[in-house]
Amino acid sequence: MNKCSLPQFSVKDTDARVWEWLSKELVNINLSTLNNRPNEDLGTQIEVLNRAMDASKDRESRALNLYLENHIDKIIYINIKNNCQQEQLELQKRIETIKHDMEKDELGEKIHLLGDIVARIRSDDFITIEEKVAIVEMLKVSVILYIENGNKMAIVKSKTLIKEDCISIYPEQLILL
């Protein structure tokens, strides 16, 4: 988390409004939607894809060597090279997708913490500042502060919840705009 560089905004008021917004979002959250993937060994899948990537690069390199040594025609070399490069692009896309899924799995490991916090929010139990910070970081919450027509405003986003709202920073109440 970064400290606010706008002295017009009270950290206490801003934190309170952001937590109030996040709490309202969490009370209505369906935890199962955050991690609805079956448990798979994604690391093993990436290893297999990386080996396939290496094999494709080796085939491309061997084809180049065969072409340079005049063992295959240029057209055959170009076909092999293009096929290998296409295969490598597809493998890279699959690796990136699995890495994204792994990030979701890391979130899944934290769902029990989130579930506990949500239950405590619903029953108005005390949440420590450390727990709030952990939840804000886990849900990738960001806040952009600005002043509009003399009103202190904030755009609050959560990448994990795929949610964004514009709120007014007033000590008295939370106003969603």
C-alpha cells in the first residue's frame, strides 16, 4: 500500500470509507465464484508445456541446421520453421492461461480467511488493521483520490472482485455515486 500524498484527505476518514465500501461488497459476495476451478496440479501442466516448447525450439533449430547443411530444401525448412513458431505461440498462450489460473488458485487458498472475515463483518465483530490490510491486498483494492466541486472523492477498485465504484469521502456517511 502506498501512502496518500494529498494532505486534504484524512487517512482515517479515507480508510474508514474504503473499508465501509469493501465491507458492503464482501457481505454480498459469493465466495465460491472467486475460485470455481477444480484442483489440478497446474505446476505440472506448465512443466509439460515448457518441455513441449523446448522440443519445438529444438525441432526448429535442427531444421535450420539441416537446411544450412543442404540436407533439406528451403521450402521444407520454412514450413517446419513456421509450424514450430505457430506451435510455440500456442504453447506460450496456454502457459500464460495456466499462470493466470495459478493466481486464482493462490486466491483460493486464502478464501477461508476471506470467509472468516465476511462472517465477522456480518456479525459486526472487530476486524484488526492487519486483517483489513491483508484483505485489501488479497482483493487487489486500489484507490484514486481527487477533489471535484469541492467534494473529496475516491474511485475504489478491486481487480479480484472486478468491481469499481466512485465514493465520496465524508466522515458522516458513505455515498456511492
